[in-house]
Amino acid sequence: MSGPDCWIEGGKTPADVTRDIASPLERGPSPSWWVALAASAALFGIGAWALAYTAWKGIGVWGLNRTVGWAFDITNFVFWIGIGHAGTLISAILFLFRQKWRTSVNRSAEAMTLFAVACAGIFPIIHMGRPWLAFWVFPYPNVRGPLWVNFNSPLLWDVFAISTYFTISAVFWYVGLIPDLATLRDRACGARRRILAALSLGWDGSMRTWVHYESAYLLLAGLATPLVISVHTIVSFDFATSVIPGWHTTIFPPYFVAGAIFSGMSMVLTLMIVARKVAGLEEYITERHIDAMSKLVLATSWMVGTAYATEFFVAWYSGNPYERFVFVNRALGPMAWAYWTMVCCNVLIPQLLWRGGIRRSAMAVFVIGIFVNVGMWFERFVIIVTSLHRDFLPSSWSSYAPTIVELSIFAGSFGLFFTLFLLFCRFLPMIAMAEVKGILSSGHGHAKGPTASRERGALA
């Protein structure tokens, strides 16, 4: 199959799609999967030990001091929330714009959103110092008298942002899974069939079912789209509503949203390039998909670079010596290495994606994606730590270095993320079969309406 609207290679039929994507789930896991799972689980175990040690000893085991009160914990929180933005962008916004290429990557991107938000949720809880009292931040009826949540606290804003985003993303992901769960149900037997039958909610593939399904999917896409903007906007308010130079700026909401999409799309590229090779899905996640996602990475790189330049201009134009000093200190101070690492990884290296040959090279894009994720982590580190370590009084200036406990928690968050992603790849279809069938030349399906559902059912 060829043509400008072709996103799936190999002349696939709906039956081929079902076989290629569902068959690996029906076989036993490979030895390489077990090795990867063991490595990621071990990494998660290290992080769990560090979390337990922190809860037992207190956050004094971190490298924080009186000057730098926020560091690795909030840096990692903002980083993981940003990673989770690509899933909603691909699934909701690109669905509303009827971008057909999203069908091959939206399922995995949505799963990454859930896993990244789960990782992000760890850090505000442990940041409290008494994680066993974390439930106090929820405004539920209680017997504590006048003690109530502080709605002026950024911590409470984050609770609402994370819980809302996670809930809508989980429902959106699950609704998209229902047709594929029904396909797996029809191929399974025994206990596995009964479990899949319960999860597929009695899906029968009729026209009436498809009409209601697509209405619900469209509604959820409309609900999820504002969350892409609002969630990281609220996270940016954690900093922008303060009076600290380097934080108190109105550019933070769009800056954070663009950065979140930038880092999230880079993580999707990084993982999907590996997954397509390991799972043999090169005909479903093609060079054209990589090229399309690379263009989004390039566009958001320019947005982020513009934000960096705007920050410096506003600091200079403000005439505020404290504001000017923060940005000069970032570029020339003792932590300038972190700033220039950020600039190189987020602004300079992505410019290689202007070349079409590089955009279509899986290995080149994979390496660039790694650099972008490193750079985006350093961006959050630079924003938080370099704005704090030299404040208004030179007598209170300090430095910051993470301890082994903080590094272990950070590594453990990656262990949790990869463990969940490996389990997802093993038990659920990485690619949305029902949606991919809708963009084949031999089908109609999800992209054009529910009328092809009977054909799908017959060919499955």
C-alpha cells in the first residue's frame, strides 16, 4: 500500500492487524523481557528503599539547606508531570484535528501518561516530610475542627491538578481500550477470556455500540484537551505566584506547557523507537510516524528556546537588579554548567531535526530524544535550584548537591516507570488495533465512523 495518506506499510488487512498485534500477547514472554523487567524492578526496589529510609529518618537525609529548600523532589515532580503530557496531546488534540498518524502511537503514549503521573505523584507526598499524613491535603469532611486545607497553598493546587489529570487520562485510555479488549476476548479461552469479557463491558461491535462509543470518545477528547494546558499551567503557578526572582514571571504558564509537550514527545519517541524494533512493529510505527513526531519536537524546541531568550530580555528590561542577577548567575555562576547543558540539549541539538534524513533515522532521533529528556530535566533543575541558591542576601548564599538517597529515589522513579511500561507491553496491545484498522484502505472504521465494525469483527 502506498500514497500520501498511507501510514501503515505492508498492505495490511484488518485480519493482519489483529494477528500482528494480538498474537505476541498470547505467547509467553521472551527471556529479554524478563531481563528488562528484573532490571527495572531492581531499580524500583532501590528507590523504594530510599523512600522508606527518607520516611523513617526525615528529609534531613537529603541535600537541602535553609537556602535551597526545594531541589530534587520538586525537580523530579515537574519533570514527570511534563513527560505525561504527550499522551493527552497525541490522543486528544490530534484526534480532534483528525491526524491519522496518531493511531499507531496513541495507546502507548496514553499509557506513558498514566505511568509518568504515577511517578510524579510520589514526590509531593515525600516532599511533605510526613507522608503518612498526606491525606490531610484532601478537602474531605473530618473531625479536626477548624483545621482545614489551605486553598492558597500550591501543594493543594497540585493535588487537584494531578488527580483530575490522572482520572480523565485513565478513563480516556480505558475507553480507547474497550474494542481491542473485545478482540482479545474473542481470541482467548478459559480464565483469560472471562477477565477480558469483564473488562470489555459486553462489547458486541454493533453499529449502535460504535455510535455510542465514538460519542463518548469524542466527549472525553474534548474534556482532556484543556487539561493539557491547565495541568502544567497550575504546576507553573507553584513558582510564578511567588516573589522570588527567576520565578515571578508571567511567561511561566506557556513556557511550562511547551516544555511539557517537548519532553513528553521526546520520551514517546525514545520508547516507541525501541518498542517498534523489539516487538517487530516497523510496519505500524514507520519512518513517517517518527518524522511527524520529530517535527513536533522541533517546533516545541523553538518555543522553549524563545522562552529562554524572553526570560533574559524581561529580566534586563525590568530594571530590577535582583531579577537581572538571577539570570546572569544562571549563565555565568557556579551552576552555569547546568544552564548550558540545558541550552545545548533543548535548543541546539534538536536543530538537527531540520534535516529530513535525520528525522527519518530511528537511531538519530532516538539519540536526540535522549538528549532532550536530559536537557528538560536540567531545565527544571535550573529553574528551581539556581533561583534559590543565591537569594537577596549574600550572607545566606549556599550551594546544593544531591545525596545518594535523592539519587536513589530519582533512579527508582525510572524503575517504576519502566516496570509499568513493560507490564503494559506484555498484557495489553501497544497499538490501538481498532483505530489502525480505520485508516487502512480495506476498512473504514474509527476514522470514518462505526459502519465498518461488522467487517472488522468478521476479519478479526
